[in-house]
Amino acid sequence: NKANLGAITTEILPLDTFFFAEDYHQQYLAKNPGGYCGLGGTGVTCPIGLDLDKKSA
């Protein structure tokens, strides 16, 4: 790490409660393929139609 700021770590914990955003926020990148903030997109994709009944391992 060139800036000598140390390692970046992220703790991943189970979610207690999840709230979906309003409809106008859903599928943002599909509606705005150029991304936001002039960054030219993020390269992140999310499949449409996720199965909410499946539990992750």
C-alpha cells in the first residue's frame, strides 16, 4: 500500500432487517448505464429477478 494507510478490512455480518428502496431506485444501472457522478459507470452488474426465497450459504 503506497499511501501507508494500512490494510482495508470489512466485517461482513448477517443482516437483521432489509428495506427495499423505492421503485425509482430499483435497477439503477439498467436505467442509467453511464453510472453517476461523471465516473462513467462502475462495472458492477446485478441480475434482474433475484430469487428472494433462496438462502445464501
